[in-house]
Amino acid sequence: MLLIALGQLRRRPAAFAGLAVALLLAIATLTLFGSLFAAEVTTPASARKASAGPGLMVIAGAFGEIAVLVTFFVVVNALGFALRQQHKELALLRTIAATPRQTRRLARAQVVTTTLLTAVPGWVAGVATARRFLAGLQRLGAAAPEVRVPVTPLPMLVALAAVLAVGLMASAVAARKISRIAPAAALTASSTEHGRTGAPRLLAGIGVLVGGALLLRLTATRPPEQVDKAGQAALLGSLVLLIAVALTGPFAVRVLITALGAPVRALAPGAGWLADANLRGYARRLSSAVVPVALLVGLTGTMLVMTSTAGHAANATATSVTSATDVWLRQAELTLLACFAAVSTLNTLVAATAERRREFALLRLVGATRPQLLRMLTVEAVLTTVVGVLLGATVAGAASAAFSVAVTGSPMPSVPAVTCGYVVAGAALLTVPAILATGLRAVNGPAAELVGGGRD
């Protein structure tokens, strides 16, 4: 299986590019926070007591738990698309007597190989970022000047082990579908899509949604002096709600597309009608594209609104060092989450559009021109952005309202309209060009040969 995995990596490097970037970012992030933890442990107790702020262990723990959850979310998504682009090969292996266990072993081998290939650059980036992060805390007085990031391989090894564990769990989730279907059905499964969201998935989504609501209720009941704990609970609650969106995505996006379809068809009669039909017919594929956009908008929007709300409700007795440190830490956390969300968004959109080559070729054979296909993709890209922004904004609004109740007693948070507008614009700038650039490449090539399976 290792040789087959290496062969697939050599044959399809583009399919694993998004997974590699996600894994590298995960290793770098966990190395960063592990290095901060090690710096705290190796610092004398007198120096730790002399510094203001929450302490490196608290910072590393608070950031790390969110990072692990977001890592799992992003890696499952990236690995799922890497496996989908190998669907024909995996299906062929199933027809020549490869067992479901062997298929899962192949997925695990690919994850392990990609993780090991990205380990060294991830470690280098993580240690370098840890030193810059520590220097920023020292400038703010939140860490003692004598604190240093120790030269030890332990944080790097722990990061590698954690990312391998996350990757192996992600491979079990992503490989489940292809390993469970019958060998003969596997060859045609990639070209079809179930029309409904399965009952187990829908029930799981409802259960996760309830869990997210309970976390937000916990957030709202925090006393005003526990702003940091309320913020972490709200951020965790928004992430859980986004997981619920991912589970119930096909159902949710079908409802939204039904509502948006009529005005789109009226505004763009030709391309709008075709785009609306495509998005309704392939709600699961649309959900895969929408969820990363919702992740980007939901997490960054939650962080921005919480930061603005906490700033407006800041207590006059807070020291300037503590206030500056809190703002700096929130900005750092926002940057981290935005990086993960942007990687997931780009990888998903590029992979989802690239795998539609045969669909575009068939449309060309029945008379569609390349400009018509690009107009259709433009409408789809705009609708994908709108649906993703609506879902992400709903999650961010719920999480921010719970945080605002804890901090101010009112469910009306302070919304930085201009900054949130930049987030929406950023989501559009990621989504629309990514879909159009990949689509422009996908609509080229001999249509008859692509439909017949001569090229991939």
C-alpha cells in the first residue's frame, strides 16, 4: 500500500497540494504552541511571576484546543477531495479484489506520507513563528525578557504525533464511503449524487447543533469578569455550529438556493437558469464548496465582533498592559483562524471545480460555448459566496450575541461594519476568482475525449 500511495502522490501532486498545505499549517501551529509551552516550563518561577498577562501555558492551551478542532475540520475536507479525485483508481482496486480494509490502509498511507513530507518545513515555520510570537508578548510586557524558546525536539515530535492522529482520524472519515460500497457500484458512484441528506447525517447534524447551542448558552451565563473564558466558549460554540452546518449542508443549501433561484433566473435568464439547475441538482457538491466560505466568514466574523464588543465594554480598571495584550492575542488568533479557513476555501473550490471537466465537456458537446459556461460559473460563484456568507454570518451573529450577553448584558453586540465588510469582500475575492480560474482551465481541451474518459 505504501508503494501505491507514493505512486498516487507522484501521479497526482495537485490533488494532494491542499492536503499538504493544511497539514503543514497544522504542524507549524502545534509546534508554535508546544514551543511556547516548553518556554514556560523552562523559565524560572521568579521570572514567570514577574510578567503580566495570562501566561504562556494558558495562551498555548487556549489557542491549541481551537487549532486542533479547526485542523481536523480542514484536514477532513482536504483529504475528502484528494480521495474523490482518485475515485476511479480506488474503484478499480475494489473491482480487482482490494478489500475495504486495504482501501482504508491506502488512505492512511497517503496521509502518513504527506504528513511526513511536510513535517520538516512545518517544524521550521512553527519554531520561527514561536520566537516572533514570544517577542511580541515581551514587547507588551506579557512575558519576561529572559524567556526563550528552548532548543528541544519534544514540541515538534508532539506536534507531529498530534497531526498524524488527526490525519488518521480524518482518513477514517473520508475513506468510509468508498470502502463500504460494492466494487461494481464504486466505478459509477462518482458520477451520481444522492438527492437527499441521509437520516443519520441529518440527526448527527441536529445533535451537533444542540451541542453548539448549549455552548453558547454557557457563554451567555459567564460573569463579566470572565471575558476570556466567555470568548473561548463563544469561539468554540461557533466552530461546533459550523460543524453542524457541514453535516446538514446539503439540506441547508438546497433551501437557500430554492429561495435565491427565482431572482437569479430573472436577472440572468440563460446562465442563471443553468446555474440554478446545477446547484439544486448537486446540493452535496455545493455544500462542500459553501462550508469553507461559511467557516471563513463565521470564525473571522465572530472574532472581530467579539473583539469590538469587548473593547467597547472594557472596564476602566483594566491595566493598559492587559488590555493591549488581549487585543494583540485576539488579532493573532484571528490571523491563525483566517489562514486555516482561507486554505480550506481555496483547496475546496479549486478541487470541486476541477473535477467537473467531464460535465463541462458534455455541455460543450450539446452546444454550450466556453463563454456561456464561464457565465454559468460566474453565477454559481456568486451564489456560492452569498450562501456561504449567509450561513457564516448567522453563526457569527449567534456566537457574538451570546458573548455580548455575558459582557454587556445585552444581546446586541458592537459590530465593526467596515471590518466585517472586508471579511465579506475577502470571501468573495477568494471564491469567485478561484472558481473562474479553475473553470477556465477545466473547460479547455477536447470535449469528446474528456467525455469518453480519455483524459483526466
